[in-house]
Amino acid sequence: MDRNDNGVRFGILKRDPVMISYSSSRSPEATLRKQISCLKKGGIDPSLHYRSPNQSKAWKEVFQAHCPVLSDPSFRQIYQNLFSRFAQESMQKSHLIGLGCGTGIKEQWLARSMKRMGAPIDRFTAVDVSERLCQISMKRVLPYLVESPQAWVIDLEAADELRKALDQGDRTERRIYTFFGLVPNLAPVTVLRILKTLLRPQDQLLISANLAPVRKETEAEEERAVKRILPQYRNRETKQWLSMLFQEQGISRKMISSLKFEIGKERELRSVVVRAAVLADFEWELGSKKISMKKGNRLTVFQSRRWTPLRFERWLKRNGFTVRGVEMTSNREEGVWWAER
Ligand SMILES: C[S@@+](CC[C@H](N)C(=O)[O-])C[C@H]1O[C@@H](n2cnc3c(N)ncnc32)[C@H](O)[C@@H]1O
């Protein structure tokens, strides 16, 4: 691919021309700033787990081994049910924007449904912090599109940059945003900021949440429910993926303990939290900065928030979204909502 001075690359994907834009939020300086600010608060910037090609590959292995979407047909079914309902009502020219699209599998299902329904997606923009994942998802969705796909390699926290770029194009188009698999990893306030920056009243949102599989919304039931889903995280592939960050950063295994998988609670919201302890004092070298890590400090390496279905829907409504549809797996571990502002 050829890259020009404005951070845009042009290339060919299966004989189609594609364009990849690179946000300044992915510049080494911006990445570093975010990483340092998270580390100072005792955490790891979640997008750091997906940045290198090796990490994207390791995450793909986690996804293939443990993501119920691939192994349990009812997970796939909820997406397909919602997408076909959505497609039936979508007769307008549309632009699909896959936020944190990963491998783009769900965007592919959506684009296929729309094409089958005679309302094919006109344009697709893959948006992810990982260039490799953007490329994989453009390839997946390509056969179902009217126009060639494009991609934005961006940290979604810089969503205003994406919004400006989109608005330089066709402002009258209807934008369909997907937001799958991101709700567990981002603080609710961050999710809201991203969605409010991007969504206009004529746009549509398809958003998934990983859930604490409760039947009744009680504290005890919620705690039990999160315990039940812990093995989806406490496994070899996930440990390997999350530990890769330390290898990539040149941090010896002697400095950081093995990963601990626990249940955390933050403002009523339970999470699976992966923590590690610092085993000896050391300086974490980040570019020209050195952050001093003290023996005994605990680091939050990863966090997966598990909403209850009721709480998630109430949160959407309280923040100005109208829910137009919802599908939930029979075991209530995952839900997908269709909403608009
Ligand atoms: C759990 S995966 C979900 C992927 C896909 N949407 C799915 O449901 O299969 C999260 C995806 O979001 C991307 N991601 C995480 N944090 C991000 C951020 N701050 N900005 C942009 N992409 C991000 C990751 O690279 C990864 O592809």
C-alpha cells in the first residue's frame, strides 16, 4: 500500500481499490500519552491489547476458542434475527460503520442480510485500533457492498476526528453504526461520549453487551451469574493474549506476577477483572518516559463489564436512546440492541 503525507494509504483488496486513513490518535506520541495516563491510574489502556499483529492474532485465537458466538448457534442467531428485522426496514442508501469491528464477522452477517433483503449497504468503513483487523474485516464485507470499503485506524476515544472526516463526505447518507464487543471493555462514560459524538438523529445503532446471565435482577443472583461465566476468561488462550502485552513492552516475567482473574464491582456494575501484581521495583520505559512501578502495586490488566439486560436497557434510555429492537441469547449471556437517538 502507498501512504501519502496526510496519513492515508491506498491499496488493492481483491482487485478493489481501498483507502485506509490513519488518525493522529494512533501516532506513537498519542499512544504513549494514553498509556502513561492509564498506568498512572493503575491500569492498562485496553486498546493496547490489540495493537500489534501478534496481539491481534492471539486475540483471534481467543475469539475462536472461547467466543460463544462461534460455538453456540443461539449467539449467532440473535444477531441474525435482529439483522434481518433491521434489513426489512432499511430501504435507504446506507453507510455501515463498524466501530471496533475486529474481524468484521458480525458486519459481514449484517451486510449479507441487507443484500438478501434487496437493500445492500452502499459503503462500509472499518474502524479499529488495529490495522490488521481493519483489513480482515474489509475483505469480509467487500462481497456484499455496492462501493469499495474503506478503513479508519483510530482510537475511538478520538471519535470527534472520525465524525469530522465522515461529515466531509455525504452528510445526507444514513449511517449505521455497529458497536459490538466494546461495551465490556470501555467505561460507560467513554461509551456514551463515543456514541454521542458520532450518532445523529437519522442514524442507527446496533450495539451488543456481554451480560451477567441473571434470571432475577438481585445482587446475589448477579454475583453467581458472573462467577459462572469466569471460565470464558480464565483459560490458556486469554492468559497468553493478555500476557503478550508485557512481552511486547520488554518487561521480564520476573517483574510481574501471573494473571489473577477476579470479580470486581464498580457502581453496581460487576466485571471480570484481570489483575497482576508488581513483584519488584522497576522502571517501565515508555518512549522517553520512565514510570516507576513499585513492588506490591496491583495493575488492572483487563476488565470485562457484565451488565444485566435491564440495567443496560435503562442506561440506553436514560441517555436519550430509543430502543427499537432487542434480541437475547436463551442463556442470557449476550444481548444485541437496535437503537437510535
Ligand atoms: C472484543 S473485540 C470485538 C470485535 C468485534 N466487534 C466483535 O464483536 O467480534 C474489540 C475490538 O475493538 C477494538 N478496540 C478496542 N479498543 C478500541 C479503541 N479504543 N478504539 C478502537 N478500537 C478499539 C479492538 O482492536 C478489537 O478489534
